Amino acid sequence: MKLNVFDVKGKQTGRTADLSDKIFKVEPHDHSIWLDVRSIRANNRQGTHKAKTRSETRGGGRKPFRQKGTGRARQGTIRAPHHVGGGRVFGPSPRTYTVGINKKVKKLARKSALTYKAKDENIVVVENFSFDEPKTKKLKEILQALNLDENSVLFLTAAHEANISASTKNLHMVSVKDSATFSTYDVLRAQKLIVQEGALTKINEVLEG
């Protein structure tokens, strides 16, 4: 598959970029996509939630009143779960939500997600560019030139671009990822993909090699 390459002003450069059929034209595997997205979202969970049990709450060290003769139900501590200020029954405790996934399945999931984007013509290839300093206005002008300022966009850069990434802080619909580390979830969340020419080479190395 060949796509025209655009410059930062939204005009065609006269060059074309080849999208490898082994990556952008595979048979999509929806279950692999589901497995990968489930793994990504689970691994992003902190798992730091915690509620105190009856043994961890302060106080309640002695029996509140004698066992018999009061006419009330026997009580061993005021920090039992049915008392106000008592511990919680089966409360959350720190844990890991990590879900593993096979490397081949993860690779197939990313190929499937890219295939869907290519099939729906939601991939735009631009020439390589970088910023000397973070400039949200400059990045917004590029999006407007490409008629993508109204879409949620994922930028795939050839290498880590700290200034381009910092330029998206005030653009909630735009995210920037390194072409070697982007995920299936990143691709699916975006309506449009803007891929730098150099990023295509890196994608081929990662997903074909």
C-alpha cells in the first residue's frame, strides 16, 4: 500500500511511503486485540488501595463491658466491623493486577490495529520534523494544515521527541508516542494516525523483525 507524504504545511511532497502488507494488511485478529488491551489496562492499575481490618484499627484493646448480666449482646471489642469506626470486612488490600501476554499475540494485536486504521484510510504520513522547544501553537497549525484538528490524533515519531510530546499538554485530543513503543491501545483510542516517514522504518523493524 502506498500513501502520499505530506509536509508540515499540509501539502504533498511528491513522495510516497510504502506500508508493508505484513503489518498494515494482515488478517485482523480481534481476540488478540482484546487480550492486549486487557493486559495494558490491567497493568496500568496501581493496586495501592487499602482498608484497615479489625486488627489494624486503633483502640478496642479491652472488652467494652462484661460478658453477662448487662442485657446486651456480648462484645469483645469496639473495633469489630459492625461498630462505627471498626475494621472493614474483606476490604481492599494492595495487590498487583498484572496480566501477562505472549509476545507473538501482542505483535499480532498491534498489526491488527494498524490494519484496521489503514483499511479505514485513517493513516496520514508526514515528513520528519522536530521542535527546538515545546510549541503548542506550532503543533496545532500542523494539525489544521492536515485538516485533523477536530480529530483525536496519535503522532508516531521516528524517535523520542520530548519537545513535540510537551507541545501536546494543552491538546487533550492529541498524543505522541515513539514508533518503537506505541501500543495497541494507543492506536485504537485515536481516530487518526499521523506517522512520520522515519517512524515507518522503525515500525517495520519492530513488527517484522
